[in-house]
Amino acid sequence: MMAAHFDLVIRGGTCVLPWGMEQTSVGVRAGHIAALGVAADATAEQSIDATGLHVLPGLIDPHVHLRDPGDKAVESIPTGTRAAVLGGVTTVFDMPNTSPSITDAEHLAWKQGYAEASAWCDMGLYIGGTRTNIPHLASLEVGRGVCAIKVFAGSSTGDLMVEDDESLERVMRAGRRTIAYHSEDEYRLQARKKLFKSGEPYARHMEWRDEEAAFLGTRRLMALARKTARPAHILHVSTAEELDYLKDYRDIASVEVLVNHLTQVAPEAYETLKGYGVMNPPIRGRRHWEAAWAAVRDGTVDTIGSDHAPHSRAAKERPWPEVAAGLTGVQTLVPVMLDHVNAGRLSLARMVDLMCAGPARIYGLVGKGRLAAGYDADFTLVDMRRQRRIEEDWIASPCGWTPFAGMQITGWPVATIVRGQQVMREDEVLGTPVGRLAKFR
Ligand SMILES: [Zn+2]
């Protein structure tokens, strides 16, 4: 019998398979996983020695804002996806609150073509739900590469917002797929803003956008989701109260937690980071950090995201509350999570569950999220013993800063492979932008 031939074989690594860890080789053909366990006499065009490394399914960041169209001096699809692959991410889901926003077929068509011509990793695209595009949402949400409708039920960057129950219910009744929500109660945010003055300490951010603003938003959304039977993915859940409450809504709701809320704690974060610690929902106190980790451990959390949301340094250095909310994070997501694994806060298997299987399950992502025959040959190779400090000169986003600067990390992504093509090896970006639109059911 003729020996098998592959485009790429990854040998000697510890593969994180859905059914456990195994030291095995992976054979790739035509961009797909062709074999787990490759015979010794098999030949390959390319081979990677992964001895001493862990081979993970390509890690997914389901929550990024690549700001494109927008200000290229801050971020763009080419620069943000380059940052993603440098950080060990093979697929990003990009938010619609750009300028202009992605809320109609015309802008979606533009973004589909542009992403496929310029992205370094694969992409899913969110469509913004607004009051005016409700009649079109059912067709927009099944567009090519569309991961979900995103609804901003509380204010954030851009002009997208649907804050009242009547409009939210109409959005939920248009279409069938899971809707992703920014859940903070806009009315409470507006009412409380009057309690504070410009120039007060940055830590006021978590007092203004308090626990009840988030919890009230989530209670309202859950009532409407139950009423309409429309699945809801609550993005960046940030309070102990919501994490407890949402356990009773598993029939209709899923949960994202951000790496920031698992890593940064108030008030220290505001004292050291000032405006570079301001994001929505805010970084909160230790009680919520503990609840987020408990929710990772007990399975409440479905996905982990970075909410990569760059702004210029000038915008981050304005006084509170004029300071722009949002932090960079797509490039640091994997190192920071690997460090949490090494610190014993979660297992590598749970990290893969949260960053591969989770996004695939919640968004209906096709052909990604697990190492299995026939799936896309997306891999993140990580060295669990590598020690390195996060430095700002490593950050590929043009804005040039990270709220994790100076953090000492153990565990680092050393290679990124997208559909069988090596796009990053040891800090070097390789080849040309190969990104395509991900597929969703
Ligand atoms: Zn976001």
C-alpha cells in the first residue's frame, strides 16, 4: 500500500481533543484535518515538530471591534486580524458599531468582500440591530459570514442602540438565530450620570454603571427572551448577581465573560490604569471577579472574549467620563488565559471548551471549534512553559497600547495555523492574508 501523503503534518504535540488530551500527530489535506494519528511512513509537503507543545483547536475570539470602517490610525481589519494571529487567534467575530455601522445588506456586502481580501484570520461578522432595520433582520442574519445580530441595549461606542422593551421585543420576533446583547439598562445609566461631575476619579465609572444597571438590563432581556422564545447570548456578563440569575435561564440564555473581568479588579485597576482601565461594563470589585471564576468552574460561562475595542491614546487620556470606553485585547487574550491555566484557575481543556467549542455551539459555527477529522485545519500551538512579559512594542494594533502591559505570563502561543496555512510562527507573521468568512448554521 502507498504511504499516505498530506499537505501538512504536525508531529509529536499533545493534542487537546474533545475527548481528552492525547499525544498524537495530525495530518492536514486541502485545509481540513484529514487524520488524527498519522502513520510513521506518511509523507507531507510541510511538517511541524510540536514536541513539547500543546496543539489546540484554533482559538476563537468571538468579541472584537476592529473599527473598520473608522480610524485606521487606531485599528482596521488588516491590523486587527494581524494582531489576532500574533496572539494565537484563528477566528474573530467582529462587531458592527463602526462608522458607518454594519446594519444593512449594502454595508454587509462591502465588509464581506473587504474581509476576504484583507484579513489574516477567519472572521464572523455581526449585524447591528436597530429600530429601522427590523424588517430586514431575518434575512441579514443568514447572510454569508454573519455570526449573529448584535443589539446594544445600553449605550456604547457608535450610534446603535435599542433600549426600550417594545423595540427589543420586535427585534426578537424578527428572525430565529441567537442574538448577542450588550446588557446595561440605558435609562438607569442616563439617570445616574447626573450624580457625577467631569474630572472625578476613573473609579467612578463602576459607580455610575453600577451592578444594578447591568442586572436590570439582563432581567428585562430575559423576560422578553422567554416571552418570544428567542435565544439570547449575554455578552460580557460582569456581576455576581447576573451570573447567579442566568443559571435559571439556560433554556434561553448563554453567557460570555471577558478576560478583563477574570483578570483585572477594582479599585486597583483604576488606580494603576486610569483611563486605560475604562470599559463597558466596567471592571468591578473582587466579589465579582470571584463570581466570574466560580461561573467558569461550574459551567455557567459558555464563551470567553476579549472585547478588543481600541481607541487612540488621546481618547483614553481624557478626564472621566469623557474618556472613551474600551480596551485593546485580541492579541493578549490567549497569553493571559494560558497564564490563568498555569495559575490553576482553569484547566487547559476548559479553556479550549470556552474558546473553541463554546463559540461553535452558541453561534452555530460550522467546521471549527474541535480537533476532529473533516474539521477546518485551524490550530493554535502553545508552549505552556514559555515565560514572557507583555510589552507594548509587541502590540500590532496601531493604537499601540494594552491594559496588560508589564504582566508576567507563563504560557505563550508560538504558532497560528489557519486552514492548514501557517500564518504566525514565533512572533513572525507569515505569507499573505488568508482569512475567509466563517460559516454558520
Ligand atoms: Zn464589545
